[in-house]
Amino acid sequence: MSGEFWQHDILIVDDNKAFRTYLRTILEKKLKLSVHEASDPREAFDFLKTKIPSLIVLDMEMPYMDGLTALRILRQEPLTKNIPVVACTVLTNKELIVELAELHITDYILKDNTPDNILKKFEKIISSLPDKDVSFKML
């Protein structure tokens, strides 16, 4: 079932290092993705100044700035407004889901999901992304 999506890279933004490592392991080993990490939105915004990933996984509860606020900022910036975002949360309230949908998230995952369910969801999400142009021009 696992694919190889090596041309895609993902930025995981989550203050929980253990969860970042857990998710990184699943995505790198099973889907062959290139994974980058940020422990908070500040780090993510710094990263985005140098590289635009295929997908951002964004935690909704972080101490410096919550994911919803970070997502609003991403959607206001021309370079980041169209990056697919997967919200990552332990919260399941309907108001949050509606607000996330209004900000055009691609999907969301619950942190307490099983590795198999997370893998299936990400495989579906990554499969729906357009292929990145990995060609280059010789000068």
C-alpha cells in the first residue's frame, strides 16, 4: 500500500517533539517523503522564507501561536496562501472544523489515530497533490 512520493516534501509544525518524530518516521519510512520540522509557527515562517513545501502539517494547539492563527497568516501571504495544509489536533469541536474548512485546509488528522490510519490518510492526501517539477535547466 505504501507509495514513494520522494518528489514531495512536508513541513510538520508541532511543539510536541515526540509527535513530530512519530509522524516523521511514518512519512519518511512508509511514503519516502522528505520531512522538515518546526517546533512553532515562528520556525515555520523562517523555513518558508527559503523553501515552499508540498504540504504543511499544522498543530492547532501550540504555546507561542495557535495553529488557527498561523493558518490565517499563511493564507494572507501570496507565497503561502495556496500551500495545502493538514490540521493536526486532539480537538474535535465542530466550530474548529468549520473554521478550518473556511480557511481551505486540505484535511485534518487526529493525533490519537493509529499509525495505519494516519498512513492511509497521508497516502491519499499526497496522491492528490500535483507532481512537483523536479527537472532543472543546465546553463
